[in-house]
Amino acid sequence: MARTGLSSIKILLGKAGLDGHDRGIKVIARALRDAGMDVIYTGIKQTPEAIVEAALQEGVDAIGISILSGAHMTIFSKILRLLKKKKISDVLLIGGGILPQDDIQKLEKMGVDKLWGPDTPTQDIVEYLKGKLLTK
């Protein structure tokens, strides 16, 4: 659903699986908040089920997942299945981390909207979300 202002964009950020490295996602959370978005950070070591349930309860526009553990194919696949099962089709699923280019292409074909690698400028993520979620 397109929104009219940055403060109306609500995004849930999570670290799924056993990955405990959370510096990057905290940087993203701050950048999105500084840009005026409403950010919910679920913390580390979340299950895909907990992330999707929180997204449903919070009524978010986007879910952002950070993965550095190498479990990206499994975790994103499970989140996509859960979103479909719960009939949540209007929420963007984005993510970032250490992801091989071949896997990025596979995940985007499966339905992940956008994935970024390390050292992506935070402004690129802000602009992407603005472009996808704000009414033009």
C-alpha cells in the first residue's frame, strides 16, 4: 500500500536464526528512523514465525531481514511461505547481509523484493523504500 509521508512508513527489522551480529541492522534502523520512518526492531535470534507474526500484529509496510550466517536461502524461503500462508501480500520483504550474487537473484525471483550487500549506503535503502512505498 502506498503511503503519503515518511512518518507513515512502518518497517519491521529482524535478525532471524542464530546470527547474533546486529551492528549493521542497528545502523539501518537508525537511518530509517532519522529519515522519519516508524521502525520496529525485533532483536537478534528471532524465528521466521515470530518475525511474520510481529509484522502482522504491527501492520507494517515492509519487513527487513539482516543475515550474516549463511542461512539466507532457508530463512527467506520460510518467511515468504509464512507471508503467503497468512495471506500477507502487500508487505515488502527486503534484506541484506553476506549474500552471494547468485543467491540474491534466486531470492528475488522467489519474491524477496530487494537485497543489499555490505557497505550499501543507508541513503540507498531509504530512497528505495520511499520510491516503493510513497504515493507519487
